[in-house]
Amino acid sequence: MTYQTYTLSNGLRIIHKPDESAVTYCGMVINTGSRDEVETEQGMAHFIEHMLFKGTEKRRSGHIINRLENVGGELNAYTSKEETVVYAIVLKEYFERAIELVSDIVLHSTFPQKEIDKEVVIIVDEIQSYNDSPSELIYDDFEELLFANHPIGHNILGKSELLEKYTTEDATRFVQKHYRPEEMVFFVLGDLDFNQIVRWAQKYLKTDGQEQRCTERKSPTSYRPVKKEIVKNTHQVHFMLGNRSYDLHHPNRMGMYLLNNILGGPGMNSLLNLSLREKHGLVYNVESSYQPFTDTGMWSVYFGCDTENAARCEQLVYSELQKLREQPLTENALKKYKLQLMGQMAISAEQKENLALSLGKSFLRYGKIDNLEIVKQKIEEITVDKLQEIANEIFNPDRLSVLKYV
């Protein structure tokens, strides 16, 4: 059996994938991210993620930190646009300790004001550090262009002036509104008996009441491309272009993954890397990325280069996009690119931490897990014509937004 599932009486779902290892990965995926914040809550989801480690009804922050580390384990978390993830890595004999701790901090955090005051200083410093890195900051500013006046476009870290006003009551209100058991998945990757996992889950993951989510997500409104230039006085020009793209449930999603991998994925043989770096020697880094959300998506290209090379680099990017729109791939080339993507996915699946996180997120979004063979079959079904159709839609020059730091 590839995985086992169970739903608790409060609606919280559990998924377990057996794995013959002395190490167990487990955690909670919560269907709440920065897009679920209202204007006055910007940064709240990420702020809550930090505060989960600062005290519960029965633990102080020091106890939380040491609970797993004392036995060589790890406790970690992150926040994205649509989810918050808290997870642990421990030897399998300490799994009960891990599930109890994760459930305690997710379901019973108290958000002490004195800890809030300390943590806000740390997050503000994180924001300032991020603002000093134009190659990272440009991604947030570009998302603001693509999703103007919508929470998806907001910086996950939030705004310093808002963070400095947050209180215990604000944090508690946000969690009560969004951290609903039916919006959570507890995932386990490890050599454990599933029936025992369920018994522990029934013991530690129980909650009072079964209230439904208080808010519904609103999809972004119609999109109009924007071109913007910001004076940063940096050593390099930083450049991004992109477009809205397919959501998590769109039939073209897998084709978009493949097309993006061909254009500017992690391989050194991506078209953009071969052109801008290997052939012309104009950039150190050029990449494209595709990020689907539940009801929309985004695709983008980024590069940084010396000022005198900016126009040439931009021209080369547009040239590669035009080729993909106008010149169909050969069947041999498509076969090669499919093998590359399938190989990358297989290697990623061997990295246990990535596999465990994917397990929880996929079950949260789709209610199922596609094994590698099913994914390979979907990739094999992608045709040359389908890739050209996607390229013509997403790479349409009249639909591209552009942002430059100069």
C-alpha cells in the first residue's frame, strides 16, 4: 500500500506513507497562508508561524525548543501564500513525543505578549535584511504587479508598521478564525504501525467543536499587464517578466511544469541558461518559475546582469519565448525533456523531507497522492501541440508584465 488515511471525528485528516527507516517525518499542513489575511493583518500568518514556538498552555518557549532537540530531533515550520506547515524529524522511537509536541503548538499556543514584543523585533530585522537583497525582493514586488489589490500579491513577511501593533488578542483571533481541524492534514512518513498512529492522533489531535472555516478565499480579478521600472541604484540591473498562469486543478498544469522546466528550470541545459550564460556569458543566474495556487497561478523569468548587458539579455529572453511559441519542438527533443523532468522528480522523491512535505500538501489540496508512475504517465501524455498551445497563451508578449530594478 502506498499510503494510508484516516479522518478524525473533528474533520482533521491523517495520511501515512510507510518507509523503512529509523527516522520518521511528521507534521501539520494548515490551509492558511498570507492570502488569507485582510489588509490590516498583513504578515499575520507568518507571524503566527513564529509565535507557535513561543509558548502553549503547558509549555514555555525553552521547553518547546528542547523537547525534540534533546533526543537529536528537529522542529521546523514555514509559511507560504496558501499554507502554514509545522513539522518534525525524529528517530521513530520518539514519534509520540513529536506528534504530541506538534499538536500542542498548533492547537494550544497562547501567544504571550512579552514574546510577541521580542519576536516582532526579529521579524522586522528579517524584513530589513530581505529588503537589502534585490534578487529576492524583486519577486515580491513582481507578485504585487501581477496580483495588485489582492492578498496573493502581499509580501508574506508583512509590513513592519503593522507587526509592531499586533497583540495576543490579534493572534488568537486569527488562529480561531483559520486554524480549523477540517482545514488541516497531519502527515507521517516512517516505519510505524498505522493503527497506533491513529490512536495517538485521537489522543493528541482532538479539538473542541467542529466549526467550519469562517472566511472564503476570493479569486483575483481580471489581469492587465503592467511595465514598471524602479530606481534602486544597485550594481546590477534586476529584471523580471511574467504572466498569470494555471491553477492547481487546471488540466494544463503538468504541461506548464514541463514547459517551464525546458525554458528556465534547474538544469544547466535550460534554454535560458544555454543562451544567456553559456553562449553569451552575460549573466550568472537566469531562471524561470511556475507557481500554481488553488484558483490562479503565476509564471515568471528572472535575471540579474551588468547595466550594459541588460538590453541584450532582455532581447534574448524574448527570443527564446518567441521560439517556443512559433517553432514546435521535435519529438526527439520532447522525449529528452520528459526524461529529464521525470528524473528530477524521482530524485526529489528520494529526499525524505521533500517527500514528507509533499505528502501532506498533496493530500490537503487533492485528497489523494499520485505515485511516481501516475505522474510519469501524465508527463508522457503531453504532446508537442499542447506545449505550443500553452506557450502561445502564457508567453503572449501582449500579456507579459515587466519589472526592472535599475
